[in-house]
Amino acid sequence: MSEPLESLPLTRASVEAAHEAIKEHIHYTPVVTSKTLNDLASTPQMVEGASQIPARPKMRLFFKCENYQKVGAFKSRGAFHALSRLSKDQLSKGVVTHSSAWPQEILSDVFVALSLNQLWSSGPLFYLCSALALAARTHGVKAYIVMPTISTSSKIASTKGYGAEVIFSGSTSQEREAVVEDVIKRTNATLIPPYDHPDIILGQGTMALELEEQVQELIQHDKLLTVHGDNSEQENGHSTMNGSSSHDKDDLVQSRGRRAGHLDAVIAPLGGGGMLSGIATALFGTGTRVFGAEPSFEGADDGRRGLEANERIASVKTLTIADGLRTPVGKINWTIISDKSKVKGVYAVTEEQILSAMRLVIERMKVFVEPSAVVGLAVCLYNEEFRKLVEEEEQGKGMDIGVRQSFRIPGTSVNLAHYSTDKPSLEAPLLEDNILTTSFH
């Protein structure tokens, strides 16, 4: 991607500038909480080995639901910001990117094996193409999207539906990149990379600014949503503080030494690293710790392994079910993720743990999720190293943790008028002991 303007520094101020540049083009996506998942995350888990004592963390989880974003993914943020940084001359020549894909017959085999047929057939492998196509159409710019011939017909139709010109290629990254080079030579279009570029990083980081604001609003509305407002009544399953006034609740939160509504941590999936490095950039210096989450299958945890080896792992070959996280960490993103002052650590989970988190959300919350989106939740639920860290660092007080996750309500269309911050809609799926709290703008 060319640099028509001087690159913005990778700072919180630059993320704020990025948000100002794109906010008219993106959705302010909701934050959702669940008492059921909070309770499960705060319950000691069975661990292997009789000598091991399971961690007893206390967590309150706040889910930033980017499936409600335009094109159904956070990648719209980076795409819109990248285009906002191009010169008029570059915009006049168009933009180009490419997408990986899996044949429908391979996808179907995976779905059947998991008994979750077609739940994430519109997953993250294709979101960049749709996001860039939409951003280009919005700005009146030509978009060239290189896609493998094995791409599903629905994905091809979706990309064309946003006005992009689809150009087919072979399935390997080398074949796709060769076609991209041909397009650039023919059109002088500007390549928009999927994740390893400052403008993409800053755009993705804007979700962290919103998450901060929304959590503060939610906790101001209901102090029992924060672990720092916890008491024995809440631990016994009661949802009120038995006569305590709002002023009393404020004192309780402040007495824990925390600013009301301040997130202790955010955990996000790590693939190429654009989102995680953006979140880390946005939250640097705020006191909120940032963690990454990866699948461990077939070496998909290249970020975690790279941190152990103190060097970036340049190649990953894995068929983890978390297909959006099959890419190695980008070079620019690595400089942020390997900085301990910005990302405190990266934790991995197994395929079984990812599937368990998926089934938990589907069965207990009645919402659909894609594998890549629940890796952060799986770490909170099952990774004992992370859970012990939460227990030990907070000396048993617990953490309020922001989790980037995608929800999809089955069999319904999204109507924001059905939700309020006061109570869940009767038309929304509810389960006993489950609190659905939303913050919409």
C-alpha cells in the first residue's frame, strides 16, 4: 500500500483520529454481557494432575459484537480508514486486494464433522473483500478483488453486489499475489493489505475506544455488572443490592481503587494481528491490559510461540477450525504484539476447547458464533495459565474483561429497536440466569 500521506504514528491519538475519520461510515456495535458466562468463567475448572489446584478467578465479561458491523465484521473499520488515507490520485485509480478461500465441499465436511452445518459459512476469510468493496463503493472508487476460483458462489455474488470487479486466481497465496501484481500493472490500483499496515491497525483499534465508552455507560447504569462492585448478595445469585442506594454502589466501586467502568483487560483473537495490535495501540497507557488468544492446533499459536522464542514466526500451515486465525502475525503487528508494555501475553486453546466455547454460547445463550470469534472466551474459560494470572494479579478481586466476539441470533433479523439498556426484549432469546445487557448508539 503506497503512502500518499505521512503515516500516522501508532498511538492512541491516531486511533482517535481514525475513529473520527470513519465513524460516519461504520456502525457503533453493541456490547453484550451474560451472567451465565460470568459464572462459568468464575468457577474452578477440572485440571489434569491430582497435584494441581484449579484457579479461582473472578471475571465479568463484556462482549464487543462486531458481527453487527457493516459486512458483518470488524474489517470494515480498517478498510474505511485505509481509503480515507489515500490521495485523490490514488483513489482515481482504484484499490485491489485478495482473499483466500476453501472449497464448499471441504467446508461442508468440516461442518458435518462438528454437527454445526453451515453456521459460519460466511466467516472471516472473506470479510476483507466485502469490506473493501463496500468502502470503495461508498467513496466512488473502483475495487478489484482477486478471489480463488474455488470460492463459494455466495461469496462471489456478495462481493460483486458491493460493486467490485472480481478477478479469479488459483488457490495458493503465490497465485493470488501474482494476479494482484498483474492488476496493479494494468490499472495502477493501490494494494490494500488485510492487516499488516498502520492504517489498517489504527482502523481496527477504533473498536477499543467504543468498548471503553460502552462499558463505562453500562456500569454507570448497573454497578453489579462490574466485579469491582461485587458483594456477597451478587455471589449468591441476587441481582439487587438489598436497599443499597446508587451513592452506596458508587462508593463500593471507588473503594476498590478503580475508576467506575474502567476495564481491567481486553482479550482478542490473534491471526495476522491487525485487530490485536490496533486494540493494544488504542489502550496503551490507559491501565487496561491487553491479551491475545490463539488456537494451538498444528502450530496455529505462532504468536505465543514467537514470544517464547523472541522472534516472529513467518510461516504458519494449519487447518485449525478457527479459520480466520490461520495466518502468521504481520511484521508491523509483531513490533506491537511483542512489546510487553502493550500486549501482556498470548494464550492458546485446543480445538476441543474452542468447540466447547462455541457449543456453550449456542446452547446456553441461543446465539451462533464462529470458531475464530470464541477463542478469547475459550481462554477465559479453559486456559489455566490465564485464569491463574487473573486470580493472582488481582489478589482475588477479579477482572472486568472486554472480549471481542461475534454473536449471531439464529432465525432472526437484527432490529435495534427491540433492545434497550433497561431490560432485554421479550423477542430476544433469553435463558434462566442469563442477563443480556446491550449498549447501542
